[in-house]
Amino acid sequence: MKSKLVVMALLLSTFAVGTASANKPRVAVLEFGHKALEARWSRAGEAAQDMLITELVKSGRFTVVDRERLDALMREKNLSLSGDIDPRTAVQAGKLLGVEYIIFGNVTEFGEESAKARVGFGVGLDVKRKKFITALDARLVSTTTGEILWADKARKEESNVNVFVFGTGGGVDDRRMFDKVLLPCVEELAGKLKNLSLETSKTVVGRVAGKVARVQGGTISINLGSEDGISVGDTLGVYRMGEPIKDPDTGQVLGADEEKVGSIKVTAVKGAKLSECTVVTGSGFKVGDVVK
């Protein structure tokens, strides 16, 4: 009897974890814009993106698209998004990326102020003080409505003193100092995002887009799984995408023609990003066909 209770408890615990994961808002974090920065700090926007993704995952409140996967999806969809995006673009990107919310922003300050003084008569002792400054602004937009639901900013500064004797010496590396002011900005914004009350889609299937990964006889493997809220018995449509439709003025990808080639039913969830399905309708499925 005791062993049965233990098994039941484990099953309930597993179910609870899976349900909680399925109910988390799905978000994508774009690279922060950095137009006003010096060339040597041009990767600050990418660093802010990486740090924010890490902080949101650590919070346990969100299902966050991994940056490498996000970059691959954007290349595949011919999207180039960072900094400020307009609501219409956010809605289109959300549909293509399969997320409910997009977080974007800008590195508005990333620089240093220096002051130098010579002390000690005839000793050749120089003291150089640097103040490192970082400021970010961030926004969260709903990919359903295009509405900006949250916007905030953070600013931090840190000082470093370098002492040079006859021209030699130094202090903490500048890049490390910038990390010291960038991370607290990101942590502050992530903390505010964590406390937001965000809705998740009532039906995950149909909003999360995936791909056919393998066709083997009557078994169709797809790159969606437990992390995407997929369950045994779910039915998904299979679509073949046509040429992308672009905005004639901006060149932005607005969408693409699609042709439904059939539907499939999930028979086994094999992992966070893998499920096996059987054919319900249609034929001629190919690797790369979209499922949703």
C-alpha cells in the first residue's frame, strides 16, 4: 500500500510540473538595440539579451525561447528584429516564432567618465578615476494585440580607481567593470518582469509553431514536446509554407502563403522538444513542414 502511495505521489508531482510548464507565458527576448554606442561596445545589446534570458529562466515564471533557437528561427523566417519594433511587426513575429510576448529594448547609455590627477611631488604617481555608466530601457508587447503591456528603465554606475607609478600599473579591466554595471540593470528589469501578471493562451496547441523533423513510414516526428505544452492526443495541422510576403516599404517579412497538407495526432511525447505522431489526414509530409 505504501509503495502505491509513493508511486501516486510521484505521478502527481510529474503532472504538476508538466502543467506548470505548460501554463508559463512563452516569451522571446530580442537583442537590445545599441545605435548610440561606440564600436568597441557594439556587443552590449547582445550581452543584455543573454543576461535577461538567463534571469527570466532562473525566475521560473516564463518559458523563454533559447537565443540560438531564436536566431535560427529568425534566419529561417528572414526576420531581423532588435531595438524598437512596431506593434504590427510584433504580432507578425509572434505568430512566426510561436510566442505570446516579445521583450525588446535599447542600451541607452554605455560609457565612461574619466578624471586624472598627479599626486606626490616628483614621484611620478598618477591616479585615474573612471566612472562606468549603463542604462537600459525595455518593453514587453503582446503578440496577440500588439499592445505594449509594460515598459521600464534601469540605470547603474560604478567607479574604478587605477594607480600608475611611472606609467605602469592599473586596475580592474574595463570590460569587467561594464559587466558589473550591466548585470544589475538587467536584474532590476527581470525582477519587475517576474512580478507581472501575464495571461497564457488557453489552448497552447494552435499557437505554438513547430516543424516536422522526420518522416519514417507512418510515424511523423516533430520538434515540439513537453516544453511546448504538447500532450498525447493533441491534433495539429501540417502546413507547407510558400514565398514570404514582405512590406514593400520596409522589406519587413509580414507573413507567408501557406497550404494545409494534412493533420497529425500526437501518440507519444518523447522529450522537451520531441513528439511522435500518426497521420490523421493528408499525405506527402516533408521534413520542414510547419505544424501548429
